Amino acid sequence: MKRAVITGLGAVTPIGNNVNDFWENLVKGKSGAAPITKFDTTNFRPKFACEVKGFDPLQYMEKQEARKMDSYTQYAIAAADECIKDSGLDLKTCDLNKVGVIVATGIGGLQTLEEEIINFADGNRIPRFSPFFITKMIANIATGQISIRYGLHGVSYTISSACASSNNAIGNALDLIRLGRANIILAGGAEASITQSAIGGFNSMKALSTLNDSPETASRPFDKTRDGFVAGEGAGVLMIEELEHALKRGAKIYCELAGYGAASDAYHVAITHPEGLGAIVAMEEALSDAGISPGEVDYINAHATSTHVGDTSECKAIEKVFTHSLHKISISATKSMTGHLLGAAGAIEAIACIKAIGNSIIPPTINLNERDSELNPQLDFTPLKAINKEVLVALNNTFGFGGHTSTTVFKKFIP
């Protein structure tokens, strides 16, 4: 069976607009949460989020191009640009029919949709919509724009499975590489949904933290006082490459993408199964697919959004899958720093796993000052500070509304 390796990384996040800054701030335990600047929050209960800061789309495209793209597409292109440059890939010498793109999103161009509908409602309902409205808003357009930008003729589609989206994109890329359908796939996710409708909608569900007095401490997975997630935005793109193709061109190899599992809780549209049944299936399938035993896993990047039910059910699932090896596994919730990037979360957290393997560092779970006593005391959440630890195998969990569960497994590359 063909093997897949990671040969390039790109990121735009609330704690850094490139991979190096993102990783450095992750290890430092820096929070990306701050008061929302994208709209007036006077009438909104949550007044903070993890916004991308200092991003200039004109570093990556002309002004005329930028105005035809939603922010989520701009983030995706920036991440893809960094990823391709990082990989050292010469597109002029590649078979572009075998280079594909799968960039996922949970929501797509919500900012554009919201702006157009508000303008429509404010304009006496006269249908004067932008000619770019549809092609800015549709969920597949980040994938399409990347394929067009670089002339990539391989597989090109978008996955949308809420917060599991980009982990599923990475897993799909692995499957396609193994099948020989592609030599290289740019896989990941993008999201830009810090908007009035998204913040208002999530708040109405009582899903968001409302700790307005201390935004930087609001995302506190596994903490007794957690009260909901903090919205985030950004993009992450990974270059997933068939091993022999990577070796032939002399690519640097970060690690191997070894396994993928996906399942469903089949329980509730917005609440994870109390016992984590879908998470159990996804993790077990991913480990089986990778040919790795639970006892070989060194690090888990937990989905852990800082909700009471979600964090608790994931911990129960981890207990079930790793019954005999809980004592040796380090777990962390990087959403404590980035907030929840929804459809882009899996890609950003995959990058965290990959960097953990390459640097032998486990990023922390910040804001974990009062551990929830209901959670198994054997679970090591890497509280407050990063630790040095050799990581040979890392597992990345993402779960989404609709019951979607997805797990990917990364391991140190051994030729």
C-alpha cells in the first residue's frame, strides 16, 4: 500500500499568520482571545472571540482579486501559498493532473452572505446583489480558487462536516494517495465566521463562553468552570504527498500521515454522545488503519472545545480506547489558545500534532486552573505549560454538529 507523508504546512490563525508564529505562540501558551473588532457587539452577549489579527490579503493577491473573495477564501489562499513554498515543490515540473485540493469548511462565506442579505433588507428589498455574491459565498470556492490559482488539475472538492470538516479532508487525501488517485493533495480547512449571525446563533444555542471580563482565560477545556467555546477563525493547509514521489524530488518530510477514522454519534444534532460512542469508533478505526496499537500513542490533540458535555464525553471515549495506556499519553487542548476554528480546527490542530512530533514538545492546555473532578485523574491534560517529550505517534480528534467524528494519526517518519 502506498504511504503518505507531510511535506508542507501553511497556517493563518488567531495566534500567528504563519506556521512558525503559530507554533511559537502555541508553545508559549498565548491566547488569541480579545474583544471583537469585526462588528459592534453592543447588543450581543459574548463580546470577544479569537480573531485573525494583522492579516493583509494584498500580500497574497491583487486588490481586484481580494474584493472578489470572502475572508475565508483569502485565509485559505494565504495558507496554501505558505504550504507550497514550504514544501519546495516546483509546480513547473509536476504532473498537475495528479495534484489535488481538498479544502474543507464548516460554514463557508458566511460574512459575504450576511453582508448581502443585510444590504438587501436595508435597500427596500430591491435585488441589487453583487455579481460576486455567489462565487464569494459558496462553500467550495476556497478549493476552487486554489486549484485555479496554481493550475492544479487533480481532484478538487470540498468537505463540510461542521467542526470535523478539515480532519475529514486530511483523511480523504490519505485515502486518495493510497489509491493512486493523486501524487499530492493540498488538504485542510478554512473558516471566517466571526460575524453577527454566527455569534448570535451560537449564543442562542448557549454554546459560547460569556466571560467578557477576561477573554484570554475564557477558553478553558477540562476546567471545572468552563462555560462554552470561544469562536475562532483562520485556515490550515497541509501538503500530503505520496512517499515515493516525495523521496524522488528530495522533499523534506515532517512526518507520516498513518491513519484515518470517521464515524457518527448518531445521537443529536448539537450534543456529543454522553459516552463518546462516535469518538470511540473514529479513534479505533484510525488506529487500526494506521496499524498502531493504543499503547504506542504518545500525544492526543483533543477536540476539547471547553463545553461541559463535549469535554466530558471525549474523555470517556479516550478512557475506553486507551484503557491500559492512559498513564503514558499526554493530552492537550490547543483551542484554549486558538479558540474554535470550526471547519478549520482539524487542520490547525493537525499542524500542532506535526510540530509536536518534529520538536518533541507537547503544547499546553492553558487556563486549566481548577481541573474538573469528574474527569479521570489519570488523564494528563498538560496544564498551563508546554512540556518536552518525545512524540513518535500523535492522534488528532475533531467532532462536529450532526454527530460527525473524525480522527487522524500522524507518526514520526521512518523510511
